[in-house]
Amino acid sequence: MKRILVLTSFIFGLVLSPVTWAQPSHVVMLLWRGTTDAERGFMDYLKSQRDVRFTLLNANGDKASLQQNIAQLTQLKPDLVYSFGTTITLALLGTHFAPSEFTQQKIAPVVFSVVTDPVGSQLTEKLDQGHELFTGVTHIVPLSTQLNTINMLGDINRIGVIFNPLESNSSLVTENMVEMGAQYKKSIFSYSLSVVDGKPDPNSVAHIAKLMKKHRIQMAYLPPDSFIITQGKSVIEQLHQAGIPTFSATETPIRDHQALLGVVGRYYSVGQFAGFKAEQILSKRYQPTEIAIEGLSQYSYIVNLSAAESLDYYPPISVLKIAEVIGK
């Protein structure tokens, strides 16, 4: 009887502890500007659920480096690929009507995060469904919600959008903002950064700030744009020096660079949600096609009081009551 009990316990232990014997899942992460809160949320969630090792490939904002990173995927043999942002995800997967070689060869399943508009960028034909090879999370708050928030600020009728023409997501949001202006009784103007040697020119921000002031712009809108996020301190300082408050579609410019306010999807939460989808794939419970591409169900209003003080412009109480207030 003892021998039977010992053997049964041993077998039972094997059933309950597969992680002890299984190889860790290998996840390769394609990054554009290093590790953001989205990646931290993604990795934290996955590590809490399973044994996993990560290989991080950072393009550091360079498209040639990105192509080299994508070329490594065949040799790295990942169980899953994480891709950050629209630029990387389009380069990796192509579009729904022109899929990439990676997609056609079905090298590995993909979960993307921080993609502004999966439909508008033609990654997929519609949301609420997955693809045979990929799924993911969009982080951007609907433009209707953002414009309704600007309406809450009072008499803001002239909005200027500063954008990087080299980023498709930034250009797409700008086009949509301009198109929606009439619906919300706003005059919305677009201001493109200059391009020098294939890169956005930081020096063109000063000229744009002067133009906005000349055009009597009452608020500058900062779209989800990697250049504007990484160069946020300089961009926002020059706009604020011209007396133009800033509304950001993403979290970092408000928290780190003193943009005035915004309604955002938190990067960390987006990363966690992407991690949840990745775990469903790695556990073999679902195929990517069964996992919807979607955004967060809740958004965060953030107001930076230090920026408000420097501008001498304070959002109304109706906004402050629902916002996370940071700064002084």
C-alpha cells in the first residue's frame, strides 16, 4: 500500500507542477524607444502568470535597425513576439491587404500594444476580432472623448495639432482631428514638423509655436507620436512660452514634460492587457484569431497643476473633479 501511495503522490505532483519541468516561454520584444511603462506592464503580468524569458530588441527610433531586429526573429525562434506601436507593428506584419513576409511565413504569434488606430492604419479591417497570427491592444482614447473633454474647458474654439509626418499614426490622428472639427464646432489646424535627412527637425518647433500664436491658437494638441513624446520637454516648453496650453493624447507628456492636461489610456495598463492576451496564447487556451483586438475600457483624466500655474490657466472645477491632479 505504501508503494502505491508514494507512486500516486509522485504522479499527482507531476500533474500539478508542469512549470518545474517545462521550458520557459521565449518572448521577443520589438521596441522603438526603449522600455516604456507598456513593456513594464506586459512583462510584470506575464511573469506573474508563467515561467518566461524575454529578449528585448530596441530599434532606438531607427527604421534600419528595426528591419535588422525583425530579420533576427527567424533565428531567435520565439514562442511569441511583442511589438510596440504602429511603426513597428506595420513593419513586422504589413497590412491586411499586403501582409509581410513574417506574416505569410507564420513565424510566431504576435501581440502588439500602443497602436493608435489598427483599422485606420490598415493592420486589420475591423476591431473586436483577432487575426490568424496576431492580436493586440490599442491605447488611444476615442477622439470624440478627447474633443468632448476639450469642450468641458469652456471657450476653446481654435486648436492646433503639431505632428510628425513620418509617423503614420500621428498623421492619421491629425487628419481625423481636422475632419471632426466642424462636428464639434472647432477650427482645427495642422502643423507638420519639418523633415531633415529623413528625420523630424526639432528646430521646426519654434517656428510652429510662432505660427500658432499668429493664428490665435487657443490650445495645442499633442497626438500619440514617438518624436513628440521623446522630445516632449522642448516641444511643450516652446508652446507654453508662446502662451499656448497643451492637451496630450498620451500620458508621458503630462507626467514628465509638463503638458497641461489630457485624457489617456495608461501605458502600464495597456501593457498588462497585452500581457493577458499573450498569456492566453502561450497557454494554448486560445488562438490569436479568437482574441479580440481592443482598447481599455477605462481612461484617466490627468491635469498638471504646475503647468497650469506657469500658464496662469486653470481647468474648470468640472474637469478637476474627475481628474488625477499632479504637480503643485
